[in-house]
Amino acid sequence: MIGGQGERKTLRLVAQYAQIVNLTTADPERVAHLLDVLRGHCDRLGTDYDAIEKTVIAAFSDPHDPDFLPQMEKLSALGITQVVLGASPDDPVGRVARVADEVLPALAKI
């Protein structure tokens, strides 16, 4: 796994060496651009773009925000298979429990 969003070095290294890319943005437009860049590196290096798992970090996303699920649908359509969320420092266990109970069932349908 290689993470980041550097277009010249990081994504080239992903295309050359990685089985997983972890993009450090969850903005669908930015993710789409970065995946296009990655595809270009893969084409130049002869790497199978589809063999690379695509993930993102959405540490600052609020899973209870009404825009969250539509954002996740857009990311899924781009080929993102995993989203990493952050836990609230005030109540990390409570936040994880609420996300598991209230958000995860809807995410599973995407």
C-alpha cells in the first residue's frame, strides 16, 4: 500500500510497486483526477490499473452529514472499495458504535 496524492512521484510509485493506493482525499472530483493520473502512470509502465485496489482516507468526513452517503456513492462509482474514517477524540468508541449502527447498513448497499 502506498498512500498520498502526489501526482508525479507518489502515484508513479503506486503504478510501479503497489497493490493498493490510499488517497488522502475523499473529494470525488479530486479522487477522479488522481485516478486518471494513476491510470496514465499505469499505461506508461505497463501496469494493470484494475489490479490496484483503490481506497481513500475520509478522516474529517461526518458520516451523519446528509451529503456523506451521496459522496460515498460517487467514490464507489470511481472504483473506491474502502473508506477510512476517523474517530472522534471526545468519544471514539461511541462514534464508532453510532457509525456501525446508523451508517454502515446504508454503506453496505452502495
